[in-house]
Amino acid sequence: MSCEELRDSYALYALGIVEDPEASEIREHLDRNCPVCVPGVRGARELMTQIGATAPAAEPPARLRRRVLAIPGGGRAARWNWSPVWAAIAAGALLAAFFFNARAHRAAAQLGRAEASLRRLQSESAARNRELARLNAALAILNQPGVKQVVFGGATPQPPRGRVFLDPAHGVLLLASNLPPAPPGKIYEMWVIPKAKGSRPLPAGLFQAAGDWTALHLLQGPVDVAGTAAVAVTLEPAAGAQTPHLPPVFAAPL
Amino acid sequence: MLLLPLLLALEFGEGDADLVRRLQRRDPRAMAELYDRYGRMVYALIVRVVRDGGVAEDLAQETFMRVWNRVQAFDAARGGLLPWMLAVARHRAIDYLRSAAGRMRNAVELTATDHPALFADMERTLLDSDRLRRVRTALEKLSENHRTVIELAYFEGLSQTEMAERMGQPLGTVKTWVRAALKNLRDDLGTAVTA
């Protein structure tokens, strides 16, 4: 990828949330000391440093200073002169520690399993809540009196086909069928294409087709329906794209 | 906010190169000086991430230990000591959050991004009070969703997928918010941020 294509990902890289392929591309540019990307990423790191410095003030406990000052002296314990009595006490303490440590390990393992189950249940519950919220938002668009409906792919027997609903206040809803799951490493991306000449297609979110080759995708928020020429879907890398890769999988002209 | 510690840090900032050289010579008194300059900022950042004073104390000590162990790789003449320390502190804190929550993804990525050489040549005025006031104002001007994704990414180390789950929003929406928030920050801060 070119430096220009990576430019928008410098800050994501500095935040630690950039995904492939941009992540590996940026690393490659940094490894070869790229004269564009090295200062670019440094500028993004500067922004992150400044965000970190906006954290509210907090007073550390006085003992933290003592703990930090002890760091340079670390590892000097070997100079101590252990007497046989102290050595025996230490051996007893070690045995006791082994015994209690084994018990603690068993308890920790049980706790770990319980926590894993809880996390799985929380994750499943969160997924159900998200799906419910998405369906509610879709219904909200369908229920709008002024919603504009566009059918695409209806005249052909081949996939995909479906409908797009646009509401100025609530957003865009795409319902598609006969849409195969995107190949590995790829994802579908929806675009809102403005009528105005020279305007760039606006990215409208990433989605995957379900196992039964259907898809429901929502772009929530105000949309300029009167100024929209079409809604289209393209196949993009898994991280999505800022400009669509042609040709589109399908387009629904308004 | 960190105004007082920052002013103190800037007051001492001129002597960072000398301090680094003394740390590299393993002078124990240099460690005391390092803590007195930057200890409060490091601790404040970690507390903001982990929200637990006891844990923050342990992680702040680990941060200073990492700096002590890796300071030989630091180029004293090229500066960037405080940005490097804040990066190390953030990474220790986020690694703690991730391991506590069973999230180890990206841990290698973070570890690889706090090498001291990556912070060389950062200007000394990067953290002056005017700059930080502008950053604070720019953050406050972001919409709530935009500010939330930046805070979740920076202070909690969440990936975009994890943010989508946390916020109950589609992944595409969160990605759009993140990019828009960063663009707004860049636009707002102008030349203060080069990328």
C-alpha cells in the first residue's frame, strides 16, 4: 500500500487498534524507515501522548516512592548471611507455601472456569441485546411514513436482490437475499452515493451475509435522501475501505 | 488535571539528557530524581486506566522498573523521555486490564510499540500547558460518541470490535466514529499534530 493510503491509519496504529492489512503495511514501512510514514506515525504518537497527559491528577501514596527507589538495589538479597536456624524456618515456610499454593491453584482453576462461563453468558446476552436493538432500529425506519423504498435485482433470477429503505431522519436499511457470504478476508461495505458531481461515495458501514445468504444492514442517523443518487454494496478487505473497489456487487439507484 | 505536575516536569525538562545518562550509568540517585519529576504523571495515567489505586501503585513500580531496565536503549541526546514513560505506563496498565478480563489480543502489538527509540525527537514543548489545554478543548468539542471511542481505545485499550460490543453498535459505525474523531482532532489541533 502507498504512504498516502496508509496516512489515515497512523493514528489507529498509534492507538494500537489498527487491523490488517494496514497494520502489517505500516510496520513494513516503519521497518524500512519510510521517510513519510516514520514522521507520520511519530506525529500520531505525539497526539496519543497528549491525550494521556489529560488524565485527571492523582496523588500517589508515599510508599510508591520508596518502592521505586528500591529498584536499583534489586537482586542484592544473595548477599545476606543466612544462619542454619533461619534456613530451617525458611524451608518450613516453603513447604507450607507449596501446600497452600496447590490448594489455591485448585480454587483458582474452579474460579477461572466459573469466570469463563460467566463471560460466555455475558457475551451471548450482549449479542442478543445488540441484535434486538438492530431489529428495533430497522423497524423504526420501516415505520416512517415518508420512507423511500428502492427495489434492486428484482428483474434477474441471479443473486443478489432485495430492497433499500431510506428515511431522512433515521438512516438507511438494506435487506438483501441471495447474497453469498463474503470470501475469507473480505467483507461487504455499503455506500451512499451522492448526486452532486465530484462528490465521493460515503462509506455506510460493513456487514456480512448470514449463512442463509440473507443480509440486514443499517446505517443509523440522518441521511440526505433527496441528494442521494444510489445505494451500492462492494466487496472490500476485512478492515473496510474509504473508497469503494469497483465493480459493485449491486447498486440500487434511487 | 495534570497542570502542576506538568509545570514541574517542564521546569526540570531541560535536564532530561543528563538524567538519562546518569540512569544509564546506574546511578541510584537518578532513579529518585526520575520519580520526583514524572512519578505523579505516570501514576495519574495508570489510575485513569485501571481505576484502582493499589493496582496503579504496582503498575507504576513496574513502569519505573521497565524504564530502568531498558534505559540503555534510550538516546539521551534525542529526548522524548516523558512521552516514552507515559507510553510504557499506558501499556502496562492496558496489559493488566486485558489479562484481568482474559483479553490478550494485541498485547504483543503494544509491547512492540513502546521501544524508547520510537519516542526520539519528540519536541520538549509537546506537553506544555498551552498544548494540553488545546488538546483538552479539542476532546471536549467532540461529540459524545466520538469522545467515547477515543477514550475506550486510549484508556481501556479496546479494539474496534470490542468497542462495538461495549457500545451496542455495528462495527462499521464504530469504525466510522473512530476515524471521524481522529480527523476532527487532527483538524482542530492543526499543526500541533502532524498526522
